[in-house]
Amino acid sequence: MGRPRLRIGEHGAISRTNVRPGVWSARCWVRDPDGRMRRVGKQSPRDVYDRHGASAEDALREHLRERNADGPLDVTGSTLVSTLLNRHLDNLRAAGRAVRTLDTYALRVEHWERFGGGLRVADVTPGVLNHTLGQVRTAHGATTEKQLRTLVTAALDLAVNAGVMSANPARAAKGLPQPSRSMREQRGAEPIDPQDLPRILDVIAGSEDLKRADLTDVLMVHLGTGLRVSEVVGLRWSDLDPDAHTIDVRGRVVRGKGQGLLWVPLSGDDHKGVNPVVHLPATTLAVLLARAAEERPNKMDMVFPSVTGGLRDPNIVARQWRKRRTTLGEPALATVTGHSFRKTVGTLVAEGSDVRTAADALGHADSTTTLRHYLTRNRAGARIAAILESAMNTPADGDTPADGEKSSDE
């Protein structure tokens, strides 16, 4: 039986040939991505006296790694799942995923390293995967486990594509049932009651503490647009059109791991199919115009710069608000967050129009997200009753009594 063919990207045995004293040549056959066999070689580095050819072989191996960097991943049963996870992250970076998303996914890969860092492709079965992810869930919660399960599924797809696996075990692994909503701790921001909104706006506008922290305008624009806090602090004066009462939402401020604060353009994933132009209520526009007339350090044309004129950290804005919301003398603000402002806008727009319009206001591509997470439930009971009452008491066609004529029941 002949020798088995090399796999794509695999190389054969490396041979060393002494060219002259201190200089060697290392060569081998490589099967390239096009399926053809090619002879590849490297000589000893010029500044190295290579006694036995080890330096030449090291140079060849480094060259082979560079050749395979952009080619198909060489996956075998002994490949670590961690290797596939990192290749998947590289693919996501190349696809232009958001900085915060990549940082979150990188943290999830670190969780995998802790609980399953020694697992190889051949080790992974649905049972092994469920056990490992169950440990992640116990340590870091159900959301982290769900995100990591998604990443592992995509990573093992690379092994399936390489022909190492006939099926992806992650797709056969069913996670533990989620506890019922009644058993889970109820979390999440609550919107402001529309009846409280005028009073709350007066409290925010009249607070000297909020003015000193430069939070008043941020909160007013937050409530007037329904934008995320990272988008509010990412607004630029050049994108404001006072005559049209609009402002374009072109980017947001995020903190990248090892990169500091960044202004990043909104990608298609942030606002799929959503117009970035926000139409401003008259009150919100007045706040912006008054702010534009004030002198303050501003190096980057930002509507809400930091005290030094640079980018303003959305996490610090949220922290400043949490510190002050309980000191304003307004009980309705005690638990209000920036997300509460977004949910308030979504609820008001939906009640005044429809869910699709609310989704547009919040920048959601899918109105299901708006309906499930952003709209206040059980507020429409009286309105529903009025609609049913109107339908049940609308006379049928032709049954409407003529003017001045009494019905038979009178």
C-alpha cells in the first residue's frame, strides 16, 4: 500500500542538506490549498553559524506557518477546541464585528480555557460539552453559558468543514432547561410612568447637582431620543441640522480592551435597515441649541465631550447618574437607569402609534425585540376594553335607527 497523501496545508518530512560549513538547506514537500504538491525550502539565516542545520529547519517551519496562516485550518482530532475558538474570533474580526462584541466573545473564550482548555476535538461529545458548559453556567450565569455555547458551535463547525467530524456535537447538545420566569430573579430596567414624566423632567432640569456634573443635557437628550447612552455621548455637532430638527446618529463611544475610549461608526449590525436620522422634539432641540452656545473644551466636535474635551465614557455617565438619582428627592427616579429612558421612549411611541414605529425609534431591526423587552405590559387593559365595548355596540349595517326614530327596545 502506498504512502497516504498529505492533507491540504500539511507538509512531509523535512530533510537537511549541508551547503557549506555553517550553512544548511532545509526542504520538504507541501500540499497547497489548490491540491498541488510543491517543494519548499529555506537556508540557514545569514547571521547564524548553523552547525547541524537546526536553524535552517526552524526557518522553514516558520515559513510553513506563514504560508498556512491564510489557508484552510489544519484540523485533526487532536486539535484543541480553544484553537478553533480563537480562529472563529479571527474570522469575526475580519468580518468587522463591533469592538465590544469581540471583547465579550474573547472573555467567553477565556471562560472556556478555564473549564475546558484541555479538550480536543476528538474529546467533544454532547455529554462532555453539556458538562463543561454547565460548569460555566454555575460560575458565570446562564447568559454567559448561552453565548459560549453559540461560540463553541461555530468553532466546531470548522472541524466539520475540515472533514474531521461528520456532525457537530454542539448542535446535538441540549442545554439545561431555563428556570421559569416566576423562579428567576426579575431584572431589567423599568420605564418611567408617563404620568410621572413631566414632574421628572422638572426635577432633572432643576437639579444643580446634575448641572455641575454636566448630566442635565445628557439626560434630556437621552429621554428625547431614546438612544443608547453610548450613542448619546457619540453625537457630533456636525451631524445636527437645526433647520430640519434632526441629528444623524453616526457612531457611538465604546471602551475597547487595551485600546481605551473609541468613537466607532455604527455598523450594519447596529441598525439594520434603520434610518440613522433622528427627528428631535422641540424641547430636545432647544436643549442642544442652548448647549451649542456654551464655551467648553472640545477636541473632537462632540456634543457631550469629557471635561478635557475628549471622548466621554458612557460607563462613567451611568455611574454618575446612579450616584445622584437617589439624592434628587424623587422616589420614581430611585431605580431609573439609562435603559429605563429607552424603554420609556419605546412605550410612549408604541402607545401613540404602533410597535413598528417604536422599533424604528429605538433602532431595532426586528419589532419582536421591541415588543418583548422594551414595552410596558398590562398598560392597555382599559384601552382594550374600550375597543371591545365599541365593537360590541356598533350597530350592524342597515340596523341604524333613522333620525327621530326609536328602536324597538325603547
